[in-house]
Amino acid sequence: MADLVAAAATPRIPVRNASDGVLGDFPVRRIYCVGRNFADHAREMGAAAPASKEDRGSPVFFCKPADAIVIDGQVPYPPGTNNLHHEVELLVALGRDAPVGVLAPDAAMALVFGYGIGLDLTRRDLQAAAKAKGLPWDTGKAFDHSAPVSALLPADMIGDYTSLDISLQVNGETRQHGPLSDLIWDVGDILHELSKLYALRAGDVIFMGTPAGVGPLQVGDRYLARLGNLIELQGCIQPPQVA
């Protein structure tokens, strides 16, 4: 039966090899995000950081729409805010459906297809207002063009991701930097916790949380995010879109 509306195509992220050759595309199904997954960022946002793994409690999750993905790095300044913030994060892409039930952290790693680097852009003023009223964060996190991402590298080309760091420069100045060994919940932990709440599928993408140093972006700002020396994402904040 024919489609009755002309809906947008499924967002896709390029997949590359170590020499920057294009291998194909990764179709995005869902975007899951992890909040407060670096202790230094938790503290800068006014939250307590766990003293040990036993004190972690449960991770904070939220979602972005799949069509928030931006591939070319060009991000129009979003409407409804005067305080757009950057949060640089490890990107994890799943290439297999999870079996039914709760995943063990070690078994969960078999689902990982590849890794990249991305920005969890945040309308901080809207998020803060929602928090103050005990309301959901959706307007602060889940908006158009809020998920610029790099190309993906297959997991076997990355090796041990915990040996890498993530960083962000804005206009040539380093704003954020953190080793992935500092993650409060690592990738296996996060997939384990997500599997308690959702049926994980091929095409799912997870933003793994940001280190300290989040801050504002203005129209004209140029940014450069890196995952070690393996992958980078660069772009610019553009003027707001107008009709």
C-alpha cells in the first residue's frame, strides 16, 4: 500500500575506516542519552558525585529524536533559548538487537557496532526552568539539530575505548576534556541499565555523558570535538532559521 504522506527519510550516519574511506551508512533508530556520567560534570551541575561504584545509584536517562542528528556540523541557533550549551560526548552505535531480558554488562558489549563523537546540545535555560518546577527536560534536550555527530568508526578499529579521551575546542580554545576511563557507568553498564527499561535494537545510538566545562555557544562559534586522535567533528553555529 502506498504511503499517504511524504515523511522524512531515516537519519543516517556515515561509517568510515581508519584511513577515512567511506564504508557505508548507519541508519539511526533511537537516541538515548546519559546524564551526569562524569563526576566533575555532576559537581558543576550542582549534583553529588558518587564516591565509589557501590554509591552510584541509577543512571539518568533521557532521549532525543532520531532526526535531531546533524551530519555536516552546521547547527542553526535554536528557537526559544538565549543559553545554548555544548556537551561533548562519546557516541556508541548498536549493530545488533538485544535478546529479550536484561543484558549482563559483559554480554552487552557484543551489541556495539562502532563509536563516534558528538555534541549533546542543550537549551540550558529551558532545562533549568523545567528542573526548578520538577518537570521533564524535553524542551531543553530534545529539539531540532540538537545532536551533531561525527562519522562512526567500527568497534574493532577503536579497540579499548576506555584508553581514549574526549575533548572540545570552541574558537580554538579548549572548553572540555576528559578521559573515558573516568565514566561513572561504562558502556557495558549503560547498556545493562537501558535493557531494564527498553528493548535495544540495531540502529540505536547512545550519548554517554559529558565531562566538566559545559558552556554557551553563540552564532558564529566554531567547534572541534575529538575522540582521541581517531575521529573528529567540526562545525559552526549558524544564525537561527527563518521562514
